[in-house]
Amino acid sequence: MPRPARATKTATHRRVARPRARSKGKATPERAAEYYRRLSLAYPDAHCALNHRTAFELIVATILSAQCTDVRVNMVTPALFKKYPDAAALAGADREGLEEMIKSTGFFRSKAKSLVGMAQALVERHGGQVPRTMEELTALPGVGRKTANVVLGNAFGVNDGIVVDTHVARLSKRLGLTKETDPVKIERALMPLFPREHWTMLSHLLIEHGRRVCDARRPKCEQCVLNDLCPSSLV
């Protein structure tokens, strides 16, 4: 008696593309250098996206950029800088009025508190001027290592560290540069892979690539200039 045919399962789900298998070896300065070279050619105009004319304007804009897009911050800052052109003016700001001006950037109450506290500290400790060291900057209210790196690198040309935002964190992992998820640990992992003079620009390049190509949800791997090297490439 013939055996009954086995029931076959009908596929109900589309196959999800997986990254091509590539070397999973430790990241090297040589590979990092090639990443940097290609991205530099792809984005020759990469720069800080926060509009500013002075170090004071940049530190204010960077504080506002937390959990907010640079585009939105740039919409808010012209009027803000006109009303509060320096640390002394911002130090004496009416809190409610300031909150209203920056409301659209989100978390406006805590940001207003940080801005006024930062400005007051600048006036009291630094004669109203933005300091040029990591230690002095991170001692200011509302200023962490990321903000300090933004100011040092873009206002003063000092490469003391690497700015790690969501784009830099995502791309660093996808490109196989680090497995870390903590921003400070990511920064520490990237620093030995790239020459110090490239640290500020590296962030701009990774951010630009993250915005244009290496999207968080739908990376455009077919358009990526790094797809033959990237261990996470889908093409």
C-alpha cells in the first residue's frame, strides 16, 4: 500500500535579505582609513549642520539639539541669538520667555534651565567667554562630553574627541568599527582607528552618510560607496 504523501508547508512569509558574509575580523586603521577616504570623496562639503557664528552660539545650539533635529534648532536660533547675543544677556533671561522661544525643540524646561545655568557659569567663571578645554566645558551646566566635543572641534579646531550621536553610533556598529553601544565607549573605540586630525570631520562624514544613505530602518546599500567593505551590506 503506497504511503500517503507528506503535507507540504506553503511559504507564507517573504524571505528577508541578510547581509553578505564578510570578514568579521577586528577593525583596523587600514580599513578605517579607506572608509574615511571614500566618505571624504562622497561628501566633500560635510560640515556642522548647526548654524552658528561664534562659540557661544554653537554651545547654545548644541544644547538645544538634544532629542531634536538640527533643522528645527536652526529655525529657532536666529530669534534666540538676536535676543540673547552673548552669555551676559542669556544669564539674565526671563525663564518663561526663554522657554516659549525654544518650546518647539522639546524638553524646553530642562533646556532653558541648562542654557541659563550655562550662561551664568560662563559669566562667573570665564568672563563670559566659552572655555577651550574639555574639563572646563563639561563643568558647565547642561554640557556633556558630546556637546564639548562639538564646540571644541567646530568652534576652536581642537580634536579632543569624537562626537558620537545616533548616526555615528549606528554606522560605527554597521561598519564593524565597534560592538559597543555606549557613546563614550564607542568614542574610545574609534579614536585609535583614525588620526586625531580627522576626528571632527569623521563625525560629519558619518552623520552625512547616515542621513543620506545608511538609514536606520532602510539602508540604501545599493547606493553605498562602502558596500564592498561593510560587513552589514545587503548587496
